[in-house]
Amino acid sequence: MLKIVVIIVMLLFVTACQEEEAVTRLSIEPVHESVAPENDNNQIMGGINHVEIVQNDTSGELWGYQPRQAWTKFDHYATVNEEGFAYNIFNDPDISSEISPITEGSDERILFFTFDDAPQAPDSYALQMAETLKAYDVNAVFLVNGMYMESEEGREITRKVHEMGFEIGNHTTTHSDMSELSYEDQLWELQVTNDMIEEITNDRVRWFRPPYGLYNLDTVLVANELGLQLITWTFGYDWQDDYLDGNALAEISLTTDYLHPGANILMHDRPWTLEALPRIIEGYREQGYHIVDPYLIQHQENSTVIHGLE
Ligand SMILES: [Zn+2]
């Protein structure tokens, strides 16, 4: 049974983002050396995570990151531990990166919202999506592509979405199939976009989703080197021909057989997704689900001891 589920999930991965055009590499030079700051001095305070003061290996400068705190009203369904986290994420990226409560007293009927391909040029809806989510007291992760942040407009959208309290994740620089790239090129894909995000947000990046859900062992190793949580997803429909419409998308999102506690739900920076969001949020809440604040999810090292990868 598990095998069948895995195969179905893998099929969903392969078809994800299929309509997206291939893109040419940006003019940014590849980096061949990791400059990711180490995380040894990570400070975590009660209820607040992501307070990080770390030293840059090469320059010795101190990097400052903003204190990040969950801002949704989660107290009635989640209990945080002393480090400020309420949820674990399943760290085997080959399954579906679902979440589960760490602490007793947390409701298990939870969902995790993630948005890819932001801020998609030429017409990004990421800002309106963030405003809609905020109006519903829903937090989420927006995963961006470096190619969309070459423009001042793209950087501005990313900055504003982050300022509103949303975490910005890495969806690679050129939206390439990582499994076809060398270790060095994969490092470039993630490092360039990480650097852009950190410059724009002054916040550490911790989420990474490989385009199309495709990756290999090198991807996992690069993600671990950069301290990125590699995530896939449970289900998503907004790139499939039958669901490029707000009503159809809301309907399938609320009725799909893949909907279950812990699900990691993939959506994109698209107009019909923006249109469907209110109905999706209200519908999940009517079914008793809570959409978790990503700041409550504990980061883990991605497992390499899976499915013969090591
Ligand atoms: Zn994508």
C-alpha cells in the first residue's frame, strides 16, 4: 500500500509545474565555494525562534538576523516547547514532508501551506496572496526563484511579503531540474537565491523545494550544507489543466482524497489560486483543520539514509 502511495506521490511530483517554461541561466556567475554562515551560535528564546547571531566564516563579520515569531493565533490548538516549536516535519524528503505535533496538547488536525514560483514575472500575485492569508490569520511559506528577483519589482514584492511576516524559501535560481545538475551547479542554484533572499530580508533561509519535486543525493547534501529543509508536498492542483480556475481549484482542494492531517499543500503564485484562497481556507476550517504557522515547525537535517540513496 505504501509503495502505491509513494508511486502516486512521485507521479504528482513529476507533473508539477509542468507548464512552466524552461529558462535560460541568469547572468549571475556561479559560486564554487559555500559562504553559508555556520549555525553554531544559534540563539533561541522562549516562544521566539530564528533569533540568530552568527559569524561569517570568511570575513569574521557578525551576521544579524531578525527575531522571528509566530504571529497567528495558535494558542488554542498548538502548544510550543521551550524552543518555541510545536511541530516536527518528516525529514525523509522522498515522501511528502508532512508535519506532526511535537508536544502533547497540540491538535493533530493540521495543514501546512506552501507557495512556489514567487514572485512570478511579469504578473505576481504573491503580495495579494499574502494580504489574503494575513486577513485570515494564516501564515505560510513563499518559495521564490532567483530569476524573479533580478527585477527591482520582484525584490520589492519579496521584501514586502517577508515584512508581512511570511518566511521566504528557496525554489532555486532558474527553476531547473536539480537531478540533472552537478553538485557544483546545484550549489550555485541554491546559493545565489539564498544570497538574494538574505540580502532582501536579513533573515536566514531555511526552506527549499526542488522544482518538479526532482532531486538526487547531491541535492540533499547541498541542502544540508546550506542548512535548508528540503520539502516536497502532499498534494497540489493549481498547475493542472482542469484546475486553472478559482472554483475548480477550491473544490478539488477541499475534497481530494489526499487531504489528511499533517498534509503539506503546494500552491503557486497564480491568479486562480489567489481567487480560490478564501474558499480554501474557510473550507478547511469548516472541516476542523488548523493551518499551522511555519515558524512553529522545527527544522531538521534532511535524511540521506533513504531508499538506497546512501
Ligand atoms: Zn515551481
